[in-house]
Amino acid sequence: MNAFVTDHIAEADDLRHRVADGVKTRDSLFWNLVLPDEQLAVQVYIWTDGQGVAGRQVSVYVPDRAQNIIHNAYNVELGQGSDLDDWRCEGLRVRHTDPLRAAELSYASDEVDLEYRFTARHRPFSYRENPGGCPSWMARNRFEQSGRASGTLRVGDRVIPFADIWAHRDHSWGRRNWNWVHHWKWVVAGVPSGTELNAMFHVARGEFGVNGHVLRDGEPVAFTGGHATADYDQDMSQARLEAELTDARGGTTHLVMERFAIFHLPFGSDSLLSEAACRVTIDGEPGTGQFETLWPRGYIKRLVTTE
């Protein structure tokens, strides 16, 4: 029995969540690699619907946005039989070699090659563990998990080996209703002493919510509340975040994030996701992290035009 299995998360949650024909659903998975000393970051994001129609994104982003490399593939017919134990999509291979504990990714293209192994440091944290549960507009459920990454990245002629680097992954499943949510700030961060966290501040249907956890003594502890303020460039690219979070054990966590690279991803009919790689401090200790925002594109257009 895998010790990472809980009442909320089972080994099968590393795989596709299948539904009856005609029911809308979506599995989406994410992994990152943040290398401030190399002045670059990587994001791998995949998704598949109930019919096995899938997509993938492999992004390498740097301080000079003009040099970002974003490889997208959409509406790839993989079929009902495709699953995430060994999943291939347009040059990307994902294998879940040890359920809830390890995943291996490989990608090959003219511009970018990646060999990446993720090893979890703690059990998956389910958003159902938060006091408000997992918001219905977001997913049926979602787990977040920090760990360590090792492997090799090639960008052009540049080859970067990495070993035992803080990294993060997540997996959500169910229908994502992009039109319900007005805005979110999703953050992940880790520091060498072992404190790692995920927080998601969101506003949907006019209501504010917080999901996520902080790692305490190797155990993810749910956040029960918090607040965050952010600084933005003129085009609403996030530049800095400061947050104070409270958890179910009565502790507080202070997070500061400073961007060094960013890229933007239009999604759905009117949504813009922006991904910022960051240097961070957690309770004063330096580390690394990622800060994502979601905004309606129409709102950003009006805001930037009127300022």
C-alpha cells in the first residue's frame, strides 16, 4: 500500500479520470523547473478531455520576453485508451513510474530537449482538505505536491544539467468553468530548509477564497485564510507579491515573491494566464517559486486602455 494514499487521493488519481460519454471533463497536469541562477524557468502543462483529445505546452521563459520559447499543441486525438501511466503527445512523453511519488518527462524538439524526473517530498495535498473544499468551478478535485527535480535541459546550444532542485506539480480533474472566475493568484514556493507551499487566492461569483497548504514537519497543513497584495507592470504583468497566510495549526507564513521571467498564455474564450518565475523568501529564508495570475482579457484591455 502506498503510504501517500489518503481519504482524498488514491493512486488512480495519477491517471485519467474517466466519465460517461457526453459528460464534460478535463484532466490537467503541471510540472515546473525554476533556475534563477541560470536566468530561466520551464513549465510543462498537459491536458486531456473525456474523449482523449489532448494538448500540451512546453515553455522555456527568460528575463527577455522576446527570447521565450513556447511550444503548444492543441486538439491532438490520442483516443479513449490513452492514459497517464505512459502518455505521448507531439514530442512529449509523460510516465508515472511510481504512483503519487514519481513522474518522468521527456521532450525533444529542434529548440529544446528536456529529461526531467520529479520525486515527491510529501503526500499530495487535496483541495478538499481546505475548509471551503475544492471550488466547483475549478475542478471536481485537485492535488498539489512539491518535490525535487533532476535531469538535463537543452536550449539551443546551451546544456543545463540540474539535480535535486525544488520543483512542483499539480493535477486537477473535472470541468473547469473559466467564465465563473474573475481572477486568481496561484503561487508555489520552496526554500532549502524544507518549507514549501502552494496558495491559490481566487475571486469567483464575487466571493473571495483561499486554497492550498504549507509543509510543516513533512506534512501538508491546510491554509485557513490569508491575504496577498501584488505589484504589476503597465500591461498587468505581475512583478511582485507579498502574502500572509494562516494555517490549520494556527501558524502564519509570510511570503515575498520577485519576478525574474514571465510569459503569457491566452486560454478559453476570454482568459489570460500569466506565469512568472520568481526569487522568493518564506519567513525571510530565500528560495524559488512561481506566481501565476488569471484575468479576463477584456478586463485587462479596458484597464490598460484607460490608465
